Amino acid sequence: MSQLSYRAEDYLALRRALGHKLDEAGRLLPWLVAYLDETGAATVTIQAALAWAQLPEADPASSVWPRRMTVARGFARFMSGIDASTEVPPIGLLPHRACRRIPYLYSPADVRALMAQAHTIPTPLRAATYETLIGLLAATGMRVGEAIRLQRSDIDWDDGVLVIRETKFGKSRELPLHPSSIDALADYARRRDQQQPRPRTPSFFVSITGTPLIYSSVWVTFRGLLKAAGVGAGSPIAPRIHDLSHSFCVRTVIEWYRDGEDVQARLPRLSTYVGHSEPANTYRYLSASPELLALAAARLEIAEAS
């Protein structure tokens, strides 16, 4: 590890000790440090932070750039007390843009293609981990961070329920699962325990070395699976792993409309299931599907005509 890596760990530990969750900083800061190390920078400078924040993995029309800069600025403030050559990027250097990124909506065929591609990963445990992880995200709409933080004790096998702890909003919730999802998780647990009979961690999903999964590694692997499977090829919207949650919400509401359910009455349940703070946040997930909007419009026309 480089000296900057140790400084970054100290910074995150200090902020967490003060009560900050720092989920985003925990994901992005190692990437910033790797960039600084790769470019030979000894500390944070305005030029380096600006270049890193605008790397092409981000969508410039979204708020990703300013959020990256916020992470860089916080670390720079910490480093400025250690290294006088550190430059703290000023606020407003990359102003926040209010527009929301349009999600890529995965079809069931897309999910099957991704899981099939994960199955081809040469390392059996890694293949099983990513195949099961993608299936769980698609089947539940849970956040990636929630999935990789799952503990073995968080699954109630008898009742078919997942307990989600340390959520984005600091609340725990229970997710009832379809029997097929429970069977898939049980199958993964058996294969994991065969490969690693002496667990090094209580984490449910593990790496090939037996350690918990790291978000940055999950995203890199997922991006490789997307490319290899051809999912999203030709689409003007670049698919992200987070869009599996959007897709779950849209697919669920479409099924409710087709089944004649009272969608407005059921939407708060969906909001609770996926861990949104309020139904209004779930509504924003639903605006990107022409099929869903058409079903909603047709339902409205029927109501107005009756």
C-alpha cells in the first residue's frame, strides 16, 4: 500500500468514528488514491482532483462529477493538515446539475444474459458469487451495498426472509423472497462452503480469498460482464448495476397494472420493500418506461370514463 492509501484509511476511520457512514466516500476514495498513485502525485492538487472527477466513466449530465469532487475536497482538507503542498479544491468548481440520469431498464433477457455470462467466469466460486448476486439484485431491487453487506445470519431459511441492516437511511427491513430465490441462495451457500469450509468472514457473499466483496471490484466485474454479454450495446443509455433496482420497481408496477391491482395503494409497500425513504422517491424510478406510462394512462382513461 502507498502512503496515500494509509492516509485515506486514517481519514475514513476518523470520519466514521465521528458518526459519518461515508458509503460513497468509501467507494470513491480508493479510486482517487489509485489515480493519484498512478499519476505520481504525492497529495491532492486542484488539477489532479479535477482530472479524476471528470474521468469518462461518469456521465457529465449527472451529478457524479460534483459528488466525486466532494469526496476529493474532504480528503484534501484532511491532507492539508499533514502535507502543506496539498491544494483544497474550492466549492463550486464543478457545480451540481439538477437533472437526473435516465436509468437503463434491464429486460428479463438482459438479466438472464448477465447471469449466463457470470456463469462462464473461470473460477467456480467467483462465477457462483456473481451469478447469484446479479440474480438477487434483479429479484429484489435491493441496493448493491446492501447485498454485499449481507451476513450469513441475515437469512431466515425457514421463513424465506432476508434482513437488511445498515441501510442508506439507517433503518433495517425484512424482505420476503420467492422460494426460487431462497433456493438459489441456498445453492450458492452450499457451493461457497464446499470451496471455503473454514469461513474467514461472516459475509454471505465472498471473494475467492474468502474476504467480503468490495464495491469497486463488483462494479468493475459487472461492467466486464455487461460488455461480454452485449447488454446495453447500441443503447444511448449506459447500463449501471444500480439500474437493476430501477428495473425491479418498473417491472413490479407493470405486473400490478396488468393484474388489475390498485397501484396507488400498493406503491407504499414497494417503497418500503426497496428501502426508499418515501413513496415519492419510488415514483421517480417509474418515469422512464414507456410501457408503464402507457398502462397508467390507459387506467386513467378507464377511471375517467366510468
